Amino acid sequence: MTQRNSILAVAAFASVLAMGSAQAAIVPIAGVTASSTFFSYDVNNLINGSGLSGGLHDGDFHNKWMTDQGDHGLLIFDLGSTKALTGATVWNYGGGCCGDDRSVQDLHILGSNDGATFFHIKYFTLDQTPTDPIPGQDLAFAASYRYLMFDLLDNYGADYTGLSEVQFSDGRGGVPEPATWALMLTGFGLAGATLRRRARAVS
């Protein structure tokens, strides 16, 4: 590969990396309701970021949610308006207090635009995640809805079932940060300079 081609390849790769870093956006969640919640838990812990730091969730039950319906339950997330979603990140109940067997095992995700009639999106099997802190699990799907239902079908053997946090993502490109703009401009600048030198050499 010539030096010119090498520079062009590096410039293009840098530009792709910069563009890719702005492709995922977290969708704000307007509210969440549960079919039931154990008295010492708060369903809003699923969407308020409590216990979440650096992509990991702590094991403190004060920052989690748990149903009062045994090994199953329903959650409905309201995104405020219809969103074109590309997936979700779910932090299972996991380690810490009070038993990772409370983690959701099988999950059915459904969507709705009126909050009444829900349509199948996808089934998932979640990891038990016995560690503390708890890593997120990325669930890929494509759907455009305002309301997302999580039908918690079973757990890993406990009398109660819970989750720690839920986030949804869409395909919108966020506004790049200054460092991202700098990387993009550098890549395009190198490509432009190389092409100008090539044009002068030809003429």
C-alpha cells in the first residue's frame, strides 16, 4: 500500500470511528409502572440511575426494584412519545442484597403506542449476574413504540423477582463532543490534503 493510500485509509477509519461514537443515544423514560412492587422497594429505581456508575450497578437493594408476585411480573415503560428504538440495556437484580436467584431469567418485550394493545417484539434470556457491581446486558431489537412492556416470565429459583436498572437506546446521532469533532475534522483534513497533492502531481 502506498503512503497516499495509507493516509487515506487512516483518515477514513478515524472519521468512521468519530461518526460511530455519536450513533447511540439513551432515550429518556417519562415513567414506569409495575404490576406490583415489594413494599420496601421503589419501581422508579429502574429509571432514575440510582446505584448506576460507570456502566455498573451496585448491589444495594435500596437502588433496585422487586415485584411482590413471586417469579413473574409486568413492567410498562412510558417513553413520552413514539421512539424508533434499537435496543435496551438491562441490569439484572444480580449480586449484593439479597440473592442473585431473584434475577430475571426469561423476558418477553412487547410494544404499544396507545398503552392498551401490546405487540410482540422479542424474547430474551438474561444472565443471572451474581457479581456486585452488576454489569448491564445489551438487548438488540428494532421497534417504534411509545410504551414498552417487560413481561418477566421467570427467575433463577427465588420467591421474588427483580431488576436493577433499564435504559433504552435509539439510532439518533447525538451532537458530537469537541473531541469527536476534532477527530472527524482531522480525518477529513488529511484526506483532502492528500487529494490536493495528487491533483497537483497529475497537472
